[in-house]
Amino acid sequence: MIDAHRLVGVFPPVPTPFNENGAIYKDGFKQNFEFWNQHDLSGYLVLGSNGEAVLLDSREKTTLFEVARRNIPENKLMLIGTGCQSTKETIELTNGGASIGADAAVVLSPFYYKGLMKQEVLVKHFHAVADAATIPIIIYNMPACTGMDLSAETVAAIADHENIIGIKDSGGNMVKMQAINTLVKKPFSILAGSGSFLLPGLAVGASGGILALSNIAPQFCCRLYSLFRNGEISAATSLQNRLTPLNSAITSRWGVPALKAAMEMMGLYGGPVREPLLSFEESLKPTLKQIIDKALNIHAN
Amino acid sequence: MIDAHRLVGVFPPVPTPFNENGAIYKDGFKQNFEFWNQHDLSGYLVLGSNGEAVLLDSREKTTLFEVARRNIPENKLMLIGTGCQSTKETIELTNGGASIGADAAVVLSPFYYKGLMKQEVLVKHFHAVADAATIPIIIYNMPACTGMDLSAETVAAIADHENIIGIKDSGGNMVKMQAINTLVKKPFSILAGSGSFLLPGLAVGASGGILALSNIAPQFCCRLYSLFRNGEISAATSLQNRLTPLNSAITSRWGVPALKAAMEMMGLYGGPVREPLLSFEESLKPTLKQIIDKALNIHAN
Amino acid sequence: MIDAHRLVGVFPPVPTPFNENGAIYKDGFKQNFEFWNQHDLSGYLVLGSNGEAVLLDSREKTTLFEVARRNIPENKLMLIGTGCQSTKETIELTNGGASIGADAAVVLSPFYYKGLMKQEVLVKHFHAVADAATIPIIIYNMPACTGMDLSAETVAAIADHENIIGIKDSGGNMVKMQAINTLVKKPFSILAGSGSFLLPGLAVGASGGILALSNIAPQFCCRLYSLFRNGEISAATSLQNRLTPLNSAITSRWGVPALKAAMEMMGLYGGPVREPLLSFEESLKPTLKQIIDKALNIHAN
Amino acid sequence: MIDAHRLVGVFPPVPTPFNENGAIYKDGFKQNFEFWNQHDLSGYLVLGSNGEAVLLDSREKTTLFEVARRNIPENKLMLIGTGCQSTKETIELTNGGASIGADAAVVLSPFYYKGLMKQEVLVKHFHAVADAATIPIIIYNMPACTGMDLSAETVAAIADHENIIGIKDSGGNMVKMQAINTLVKKPFSILAGSGSFLLPGLAVGASGGILALSNIAPQFCCRLYSLFRNGEISAATSLQNRLTPLNSAITSRWGVPALKAAMEMMGLYGGPVREPLLSFEESLKPTLKQIIDKALNIHAN
């Protein structure tokens, strides 16, 4: 069983590859892992928001976990996204993935009945999942999708369970990250949920990040991480400022369709998105290409 | 096939009855319909937000539709909630329900990738569903749960399809309801999505409502509707003001757990909610009872 | 001293007329009052948000009150906007206006330190103003400008003072209006703060409205009010739906610059706005004219 | 005339001292400057949000500038807050302060008519101020008070004027700070607007901060700044995490009343706040004292 100390460094939240018929395309997934595995990544998140998790059925999720497991080497972690609206379904998906060999589950807060998601309700949900789960649990706070932002106090109350080892926080609130750091009294890892604030996140105590950007530019994300670790802050600031426009383009600005288009541009398998998502607009591709080039063609740096 | 003119009057969004083991309790459902069918309701919505739709799996949804179909008489409409994040799954659930005998589907806007839900994306999604569906489609706007509020312009663009006949709008924005009325150039019904604004909704052109309150107080909701239709505005204003605290209690304030507790208090089958929702707190039951009594014991009015 | 029962019907929040040099233009103000006074308006609000109050200095405010007083006949109320961030300044402006002959003051909630504006703070502020004021006080809730929305509970707590007689609520939340109605246990008038929700506001218990639209179309606003009072709801619904696009145009969509442009189009004195506001764009004037024509040329109705 | 390169390091936004009668207390101000001047602060902001600027009249503002000028040594900058809702008033206050000897003006975006504050309007306002001003202008973005958050694109468009040299950004959005850095193509300083995100702000390219915390703990703020500059990131992270609860207490949590109470606890002159603000609650003072002690009694670090 892994613990919080393993949650360090850079993890890509891998996209789910579909073929032209909309089915999961295992060979595309394998091809991508062959690229990713060459880099100094700490592991992978399968079925995060970038993995179109909410658009898959449970059989497809199982298939995806199995294919991922075959392609992830032992020295890298396999994290799986398993948060559903219902507690029961979350537990089933978590333990299904655990039996396939996942190392930990990243559990999105339930959010549909957001008016009712008081701290007590969330704590009971996460603790029920953590009690039943056969692998460790990582909290997933994703306000841009859930429309709900976990407070530091709620995170700390949820974290008070031996089987809950960290949080992926995609909110981007540095004050909250510090408050979580201060309020949680045990080993507990904070992973920045976006490449747009990896460096400031590290500066306030995050131990790494789960970054869409690391799907297409793992070497740059790993370099940013190591510049920080080595105290080369000025270079880190430059690199962070340079990468952010690209990370924003494939997340908050244009989302998964742009991420998949960028993967194609980088020679990886991208493929179609699932409806209602629409393929990245042809007319925007030159702009995306420019953003990629500007961010990644860093000769002098 | 029904058209917009049938979407008038009061529809309860029926709760899903579970037994003590958490399974769907068909007899409880039947018992509730026996009560509801005695009143002047125009029909029912099965698997709305009050029906805990997001907490059910697809087999349970089918079961629920079948039981509802057996208990809804021919002269009342059976509306079904079928909106999922994925277009494909929404179509499958809609046509599955249609084959069981549903009259129309109430389709929640997809919302997880809210940053990407531009008008074009939503129009394509709803039109794909409306094209494939064998029954008419009603748009469902539910900002309190989705964290996303459809604009009047987007609703009008979506409405421009012959198989889309109305909207359930739970946003409570009277200016938007008027804008929808003005922008949609065809027969199209607006149903108020909450008993807390049925009367003002009717005043700006809604044709009825899908009201949690009508689960426990169908006669009062129908009376409010007919007072308005008869131009007895002063009495309608009084009644609306009297009912709103109760409707708020079982929706925005305390939600489905309170609705189910209130059903028990009214002699209907309520039963447990599904986790992560928690049963209505015992200590609050006297308060809820008082709110019910104050709203419904209207002797002089 | 007026009481809550006088706060019924339609009140225009009059714009402040500037000449081409940016100074207050008394003759323009007089000319507008000559038009307004011919209609069945209940009174006027001088220095509301439409009066560019926050852009005037205190000497200008006094001048404006004096000119208004000379032009408002005895049978119509003169309401004045006097809410400032500081309690002391609010009191001084209120009593300055009272000494000029104003009938009541409409006091915007202080809002700059919105994080600190807890109910206790707001109650103390409004009660201090109401204690010191020599005329009655009307609460002004204007979330679109203040970024802060008074809760019904806070309004009820503030209202618990004999010198506070009503509220201008520009929030447009019909459920809140009802809650205020229910929670305030004394004669207390709710005035709809926008012509876009006058009818639904009346339907839930408002007694009238302070409506930008009534500056340019007093007869239509008064007619909408009387249709409602006479129970002619179907005609009222039509008229409300017809007027709303115009009211929205001169408020939420394009604001004071459009209101002043529309006044010019109607033969009233409009004149320039004060910077940072910019004059209504020439290129949009034909669109505004069309919106006016569509709303007001109601031959068949 | 100063330029962007002077906007580095730590600046306290000094509170306005009132005596028990509510008048400006010059001796208290002088006493505080005697303390502050002993530390390595880069200068002061007089009449920021912490200076209760919106609660003062124009004569009081002038007095305050004069007293500050006499107490600020030549080697430290005197920044003054001069943003008003009206362009004209902003210019007058800016040049009035300039004639007293201020070095630069921090201009809050106008915000009352927030629906109308499009980029074009804001650019014209800021450029009109910058054209007329006899000292350089610093943009002030303060969403928590204004209810309006300047986009990076708007900041870059405003910044395109030779007399605009920087921004105080109190929003706390690290991605926006980077975007400003990237979009502005000239020397331009970003000052973190809160001690709760000084370190992450520096990590993404800010050059310093205007920090409420530096009123009571200038040495700790200056130390955090220099730890970062020296690449001692691990120590900086610890110190930032330690100081944030105190900075939050005197800003977002309890605001100016707590700041003044904390000043008293530190032996500085605090004094009363102006209404509607209420003095810090006696019952909370022990909690505030604990927060101070925990943050500042850093023996081993």
C-alpha cells in the first residue's frame, strides 16, 4: 500500500483514446504509454476529468483500467478516478480498479445535490469510501466542473482517516492550499491539479501535480518540478510563465478537445472526443500550434 | 405524440422509493400513485432531481419507469428524466423509457464540462437527442444542481427543433422566462421548476409547473393554479406566500431528505434516501412539521 | 410623515441631467418633470442608481434635490437616494434632503467592505440612520451594483424599526420577496426595483415599483400596474412581456447611457453621462429605437 | 518620477488612525510611522482599502496625505489610494496628493456600474487619469471589495500607457498574474495585494507586495521577501504558511477592525474604526492574540 510520501512529482491525467467508431482504442493507449514511460513521470491518473470519465459506462471504465495496468511499469503509480455521485457506486468502482492493480483512487466529491453537500455529508461519504476501499484514497477537488469548492476545513475533516492520503486540488487557491497544509495533522500530500499553478503550488507546500500539460510535454513539467526542488527559482519562474498559456489552452480555455488535438500535433494518439464534446475546431488549430511552439521551443532556456 | 399544449397544470417530480435495504420499493411507489391519482394533476415526472436520478443505475431506472407506467392512468402524462452527461447514453435512456410508454422526456443539460458547454455544443446535443428520440423532448434547466444556467438565447436556439416542446426552468429568473417566451417562435411551454415561484411564473407566461410541493400537497398546488387561471389574484398571492416556506423547506433548504420525511408525515411512503444523502435529521422533524401545518392548515382561506 | 401605505404604484428613478459642460442642467430637469407630472405616477426617486448618484459630489446632490423639490407637485412623493458607505455621511445627506422637503430616503446598503457586512453590522447602520433621520427610510437592495444581496432575514431584522417603511428590491428574486413579506410583521412596502419584474413582483405581494422604464414610458408602466390591480392578468402578462426587452435595454443590458439616449428619442432631455460612463454608441441607436418602437407601439392591445 | 523598477519589496497599506471622537488622529499616525520607518519597507500605501478610504471625506483625505508626507522619509515611497467612481474626482484627488508630494497613485477600478465596466470604458478611464496625473499610476484590482475582477487582457490594455507602471492585484489568482506578466510588453510591476499569497506571487513573477500584515509584522514580511530573493525556498514556504493565518485574520476573515486591534496588541496605535464598521469584538481578542503569537513567535526558524 502506498502512502502520502509516494505522491510526489508529476502525473499526467491521461486522456481516454477512442477510435473513429467511438469505442476505446487500446492500441492508441498503448502507443501513448510507450512515450510517457520514457520520461521521469511519477505515475498516471486514469479517468480524471481529462479522461472523459463521466462519458464512459462502467464496462468501458474497467477495460480502460485493464489496458492501463498492462502498460504502466511497476515503478510508476497507477491512480484511478472513481468518484461517482453515489457512495455505493464509488466504492464498487474503486475496488474493481483495485482488483485490477491500481495503487490509489482519486475520488471526486459528489456534487449534484450541492446544496446538501455539507461537511458532515462529505465526511461520511469519503470515510465510507475509505473504509470500504482496498487501496488508499485521494480527495479530488475540481470546482470548475463540480460547481462546488471544498473548504480547507472540510478537506481537513475528510483527511482525518488513515486511508486518505492526499488531495488533487484543481481550484488554484494558494491560500486554501496553505490552510490545508496547516490544518491536516498527518502525512498528507497536496497535488496541484493544473500545470498553470504548479510552481506557486510547490511554493506553498504542494508535493507535485496532476497536470494535463504533462501528457504532451512531460519533460518540461518534470524540469519545472526539478528546478523548484533545486532552488533555481528564477529559471522556474520563467519556465512556469512560458508553459502556462499552453496548459490553459488545453484545459480552461478549450479543454479535452484541444488536449487531444495537441496530442496529435505532438505525434501521440489523440483521436475523437465523445459527444456532447465536439472535436477541436479546424480553424483554431494553427493558433493552438503556435501556442505549443511558443511554449515548448525553448532553446536558450 | 403530445405537443406543447399538453404541458399545462401541475406535475409532481416523484421521489424514488427505496426500502430499508436500499432497493427500489415498488409497493411504496404504487401506494403513492394511488394518492396522487385522486387529484387534478396533469401528470408526473419520474426521475427528476427529486427522484435521485443521479444515484440510480440504468437497470434501476428501467424498473422505475415500468412501475410508474403501470400506476399512471392514461389521462395523465408520464414524463421521464433522461439527461445524462453523454449524448449517447441520454438517447438510449430516452428511447428505453419511450418503449415502456413514457409520453415525453425531460432532458437535463449536460454540465460536467461546463466551460465547454457553449451554445453550439448544447444545441447539437439537444438536437441529436431530439432527432433520435421517439418521444418529444423537454429541456431541463437546473442551475442549483448543474452550476450552469442556460441563457434565454441558448434555450431559444435549442427550441428550434420540431421535437422539442417545452422547458422545465428551475432557475427562478422571471426576466429569463419572459425572454424565452419572446424569443421562441412556436408553441412551446414553460413549466416553473419550483413551487416557490409558480404564481410569478404563471404571471409571466408559464403554463404550469413541476413542483416538489405537489408530491405532498397536490390539492393546494392545483388550487393555486386554478386561482390564477380564474383571475383571483389576491387569493392566489396569499396562497403562494403561504406555500413557499414549505416548498423551500423540501427543496433548496433541506432537499430530498426533507421531502421524503414530509411524505411520511403526510401518510405517504417516504423511506430512506440513498447515500451520500443522509436521512432528514430527527431533531429537525418538529420544525418541518410546523412548517407543513402552517402552510397547509388553511381554514379561512 | 408618510407611511408604508403611501408606497404604492409607479415611481421613476429620474436621471440626473447634465449640460454639455458636465454641469447639472436645471432646465432639462424641469422640462422632464413637466412631462412626468402629466402621468399617474406616485412620485419620483431622485439620485438612485439611474441618477448617477455615485458620480456626484455633495454640493451637486443638494442642488439636484432643490430643483426636484420645486418641480414635484404636492400630491406626488419625493424620494431621495442617500446611501453612502459611511453611516455619518448617509445621515447628513438624508437630513440635508429632508430639510429641502424630501418625503423619504432610499438608503442603499453599504457594501465596499462586503466581507464585513454581517447582519449585525447592517442592522446597526440602518437603525442608526433611521434613528437620526427626520424622514422615513426605505431599504435599497441592489445586488447588480453592490455585489451583495441582502437576505430576507437581514431585511426583516433591519425592518424592525418604526422609521423604516419599505424596501426597493432590485434583485429580482421572487422567493426572497415572498420571504420578506412573510417575515416582516408590520406595514412594510416592497417596491420592485425593475420594470422587468413588476408584474411577477406584484403577484407575490409587491405594492409597486421604482422603474427606469417609467422615465420614458410612464403611461405603459401605470397601465401594467392597473391591469394587475383590476385582475386583468392575461392582458397584464402580454404587456409585461412586451415591455421587458425595453426595460432590460435601458438597465441591465446598456444602462444609464441607453436610458438617456432613449429619453432623447422620446423628446425628453437626456444629455451626456458622466465619465467613466460613455455616451450610448451611435451605431446602436437604430437598434434601441427598434426596441422602443416594438415595446411601445401597441395599437391592438 | 518613479518607474516600475522602484515597485519592489514590501509596502504596508497603512490604517487611518481615528481618535475617540472619530477624527483623524495625527499623533497616532506619527507614532506608527516611527515604528514602521525602522524596518526595511520600500514605502507605504496611504488610503488603500485598509485605510478606510471610502469612509473619509475629501478634506480628511488631504489631511491624511499631508501628515503621511511629513512622516515618510525620502528613501521610502509614498503611494496614495485615489480611485473614485468618477473619473474627474479621481484626477482631482490624484493631483491633490501629488502636490503634497506623493510618489505614485494606486487607482482602484471604478465598479459601481459593474455591468457597464467593459474593457473600453476602463481603458478610457485609466488613460484619462494617467494623462491628467502628474505622478505615475498603479492599477488596483480588488475583487473582494469591488465585486469585479479585471481580466489579464483588460489589465494589459490599461497598462499600455507610459504613465501606468504597475498593478496591485488582490485577487490571488496566480494564473492571471502570469498572464499579466506575459501580456504586458514593457517594464511593469505586479505587487501581490495580500500577505497570504506573497510567496506564490513572487514565484510567478511579482516584484513585491502591499500587505496588511506588514503593518504589524514588517520584519517577517521583509524576511519572507528576502528568503525568496536568496533562493531559500524551503524556509520561505515554512514562513509563508506560518504567516498566512494571521494575514487572513486581519483581512478576509475579520478585516480592518481586526487589523486595528492587532496593532494595539503590538504596541502601535490602532484606535476605533468608522461606522458602519464595528470595533473588533472583545470576545474574539484572545483568539486573535493566539493567532498573532503562533505566527510571530518563531524562535527556531
